Amino acid sequence: MTAGYDVVVVGGGAIGMAGAWRLAQAGMKVLVVDKGRLGGEASSAAAGMLGAQLEAHRAGSFYELCRESRALYPTYVAELMEFTGIDAQLVQNGILQLAYTEADATLLHERAYWQRQAGDSAVWMDASEVQAAEPVIRPVYGGLFLPDDGNVSAPRLVKALAKAVGMSCDVREGSPVSAISPETGGTFVVTTATDRFHADKVLLTAGAWSSSLLRPLGYTWEIQPVKGQMLSIRPPFGVSLRRTIYVGGTYLVPKRDGTVVVGATEERDAGFNRDVTIGGISALSEALREIAPGLSHAEFLQSWTGLRPGSPDGEPRIGELPGLPGLMIAIGHFRNGILLSAVTAQMVEAAATGRGWPERWRPFHAAQTVQIGR
């Protein structure tokens, strides 16, 4: 069976679906092909943090990209809600980074300085202010509150994107792509076990599985699966968190339905293993009790894993690959696929329609890195 499309999107996570939806809105005939179900990998497993200030460790282009995407979110989720009727449950409650020691506080004050210089809000809270604001957490030295960071329900965002894609694009789920092949004349064939799809352009957004499709084409930018285990709890009646809490790599993310997501392990040597392990869940439980003793009697709801697409520098590469016009990528978003889906979709649309990129996007262009071996 063959079919022709303006764009075939390989990979149906948040990045692929957001890009496909925007391409369809631009008038293109789009097919989304996924090896499983739409949003079934890292996207739906995410905690849904919109941590533009939390995730950036220095001023620069990545920080600005995260800020830009965060600023798009109110309109992004409202548009999805209008189009699909599904609310992604945007919560703009801020993120509180805790300091246990004076040394911790010094590092957070340094972070606050350069973020304020960039125009962001970063508010220092002393020990008494933190305790009054979040009584379930243990006594601390202080904390840095980032009021403009927030979160969404990742499963609901994925559900909304999947519905938007289903309404505007063709979809093939359960169809692993075995090859992307350039044809004479500048078009492409995307091959699965049962189909061959012809396309003017291809957008590769296959997350941790992207490298295996790039290598046969001569591109060797490695995307590593980084396993993350998470769990969710429901605090006792009358006990809650008002803000997302972050310390030492662990985050507690309160959701609009009253639950709290606790994450996440960062396992770089697990490969594609998806097991929820006693060690992983025990580590998260211990961290929860250490950070927030007041949540020790919360009800355990569930645990799960996700495979984040880790890039060599933790930052994504997006746009047309050098040497193969029409073959685009949007890969390597690591911990920030949900956050960056809004701006990445705009970058993909601009690349596919031939609109020039503003200078602020250029550090993330595929041509900057993904050219080894070709």
C-alpha cells in the first residue's frame, strides 16, 4: 500500500503531535506514524512541569527558548481546549527550590541574580516564610520561589494533542518505522512492516528511538534513553502542597485534582528497560519523607516509568538536516519535551513552510550538530 503526504511525522509524542497539528493548521496533508499509541512513551509519563527557570542552569539561548515556550502555554492550552474540548489543566503555581544549608542558599541567590537580570521573577523566602507557605515540608534554611514556572497534566495534554491530531491528520498507530529513504526528486519513502508512505517532507520525532533511524542515513547524533521512575500520591484530607517543590533532583508536583506526582529517578544505564523497581520506588519514597514529612501518610496511587530522550548536551536539535533537504528532526528534548512542545511546534512549522528562523532559534538548528558522518 502506498500513499502520498506533504509531511510524514515519525513519532507521536508531545513534540511530534504538536508539530503535526501545527503543520496541518498550515494547510499541509500530514500523516503521524507511531510504533505504539500516540503519546504512549515519555510524554504521558512526564510530571508535566513547565520549569523554564528551574531547568536552565545559566543565562543563554536554552534559557530563552524555555522562557519563550512557557510564555506560549496559556494560549497553547486554551487553543487545544477550544479545538478538542480537553483541558490540559495548566497550573501556574510556581516552583519552590529548597535550600538546606547556607551553601545551598548561596547557589540559589546566584541563580536568582541572573534570572532577575533577564527579567524573570525569582523571590527569596527565608525559613519562616517557607514553613508558613508549605507546612508539610521539613524545616529548611530557605528557598527560591519561581512564581512564573508551573505545570500541566501531561496525560491530559497528550490526550488533547492526540485528539487534535486525529481531527486534522491521518494516523497510524502500532506501526514501527523501519526506514526513511530519500527518493530521486527530493521526496522520501517511510517504510513500516505493512506500508510505504511517500512524502515531500519527513519530520523525525521518535524520541529515544530516533538514532536508529538516523544512522542508516549517515547521521550519528546519539539520543540516549534515560529511564525515569515516578509515583503519585493523594495527601490526606486537609493536607496539601500549594507549589511544586524541588530539591536535590526530586520534585513534588501538586496537580489540580489534588494528587501529587513525585519524581524522578535518572537512570542512564538502563537502556530501554521499563521495569518499575523496588529500589527506584523506595528511593522516591525516602526522598518524599525527607522533603515533606507531612505527606508521609498520603495514599500511594501508582508508579510508572518513562524513557526520556537524552541528547549529548541535554538540549534539542530541530529543523532540516544538512545534506537532505526535506528531512527534518525535532529530537533530544530530554526532561523538557512537555515544556518545549509549544515552541518546537512553531519552529517545525517555520522550517517546513520555508519561513526564516529568528536568530534566537538558530543555536538549536539541526545543522549545528547533527552532521557527523555525512
